[in-house]
Amino acid sequence: MPVKFDVVAATGTYTAKDGSEKKSWMKIGSVIQTQKGLSLKLNAVPVGWDGWAMLAEPKEAPKPKADYDDDPPF
């Protein structure tokens, strides 16, 4: 079942290096494609959440790092 969207919620704010205030986001679930349509799976509910969530394009999962490069370290 392919993930169509990540479900994210604003969980607070922080101050960026340039001094601007930014929102911090937490992934709380996924929207997946099924044979009968789209389905929502929530994995978490943030404390103090206002109930609003955003659908974001899913990020690619990081590829696992190999235990060693092509050349051994010795």
C-alpha cells in the first residue's frame, strides 16, 4: 500500500538562527492508497493538539548506510 501523504501537525514554535519564529512539525500519521480508496492511519496525537493537521508529500526514507565503503579503511 503506497503512502500518498504524511500527516503532520504543528506542535510548537522555535526561534531560528536568523531570529524568526518558526513552527515545529511532528509526523502523526499517513494517508495510504487502498483498493477501496484513501485511508488515514494516525500513529500519534500530540499533547495540546488543536486538531488541525496538514498533508505533506512523503519524504524518501534514508537509504541504509553500508557498513563499509568500496575501499576498506586499511
